[in-house]
Amino acid sequence: MNVDGRILVIDDSPDDVTLTLRALKKNNITNVVDVASDGEEAIRYLFPAGGQLDTLPALILLDLNMPKVSGLEVLRRIRGDPRTKYLPVVVLTTSTEERDIVNTYDLGANSFVRKPVAFDEFLEAVRVLGMYWLLVNRPVGRPHD
């Protein structure tokens, strides 16, 4: 299975998705972005019924608090499958609960980032995330340069 430069944003808030897309664009991160509006949709995207996803995203930005299937359960599924267990997953959430931080790292999240309230702060957070996870980090499954 190939890993391409796609970013998968998993977030149930249309406003937060819009802000994330704006921040990516403002930071000249031109990767294709796919959006799953809840955890159930994310699981269908990553583990399609009756088939296999040809390419996986290079980065997953995952919200925790979602209807149907929580972000923690999505992370559990990602880490529990050999096809997806090494995908970089950044939890991007408004939660400040210590238990959420501990739970996400226990389940194998690569990073926990609290969504800044101010757009300028969010813009900078997305810039740093994009630079590191898409340009600096060397994930499993990436072809040799």
C-alpha cells in the first residue's frame, strides 16, 4: 500500500474544518486534503468495506470529541491494523483534559495539540505541524528519495 501526500482531517465541526483548510492554504501547504466529518466516516475511509484503500494519507489530523465514533476509538482502530498502525496521527482538539492527553499517547498518537482559539495562533500551529510531519518526518512506507 502506498502512502501519498494526502492529509486526512477528521473533525465533526464544519467551522474547525474550514479554519484548518484556511490555515493549510495560508501556509502554502498544497497537499490534497480529505475530510471525514465524524469517526464513523473516518473508519469507512481508512478501512473501506469489501476493498482496500490504494493509498493512505501522509498525515491524519484527528479531533477527539465526535459523534458516532470518538476520536479515541478511531485512533485505536488505526493503531490496531497493520496497514495503518504507523501513520502519523496528530490529535488536534480543544480538549485540555489530562486524561485525554494520556489516553491519546497510550493509544499511540504521535502528537497532541490543543487547537488555539485565536486564528493567528492556529495558523502558526498548522504551519509547524505541516512543516514537521510532511517535510521533516520520515514515516514508515515512504519511498526512498
